[in-house]
Amino acid sequence: MKKIGIIISLASIMIPAYATTMCANNNTVAVVLDPTIGGINHSSGTGTWSVIFTYGTIYGISACINHSGQYGVAESMLKDTNNNITNIVVGSETYGNKCWCKMTHPKISKWVYVGQANCSSCSNVCGGHIKVYADMRKGLFD
């Protein structure tokens, strides 16, 4: 019996322990953006959206342009042509029918394609899809 106790004690000493170290400035909040966790609620305004999660609220902007993409896939610099002029998309564009979303808080994400939408509902579509669909959250959070 004494041998079993010694073996268990030695085995527990040899089990490796793993830890994570994170550096953060004083008076800051660190949030893990987990795409597997769905949102609780969302809201939208003109060219803006927000989604409430259990860990906090994320905010973003939308753009309704002519350029399409693949659902949930991000593009770092989004350009689009309107009236034969190509510009970098900055948000709140309302001249196309392809809806794009970008997170602005707590970090700035790439633009993520959500699909075809009426420009008047693009921001609402962004918030709704980010709240519900893990693919959209993954595109924003990666």
C-alpha cells in the first residue's frame, strides 16, 4: 500500500503543467473574441452596427457596394468602383447591393462579406449575421 502511495506521489510530480502569460498595460481590459459564442442581441444605425455578447459588446461599420466576395471571408483592403471611379471602401457607402461588415471596437478587423442586401438594411444584416453565424464572427475575429 505504501508503494502505491509513493508511485502516485511521484507520478503527480512528473505531470507537466502548462500556463499562459499575457502582457497588458495597466487600466486595460483584455477580451478573448471567441467566434463559437453567439450574440445575445444586436442593433444598427446608419452605417453602424453593434452586437452584445456575454463577454461584452462589439461595434462596427457597414458598406453597401458593387464588389462581391465569399460569405464570411475577409479582405484587408476593400476597393470598389462607383461611377467609373475606384476608391478604397471606408464605410457607410450606399451605392451597390453587396453588403460588407467591419468591426471597429474592440479591435479593427478586415472587411467581411455578408451577401447581397438592400443598402437601407445592410447595417442590420451585419449585426444579425454576426450575432447568429460563427463564420461571420470568425472572419471578423481572425
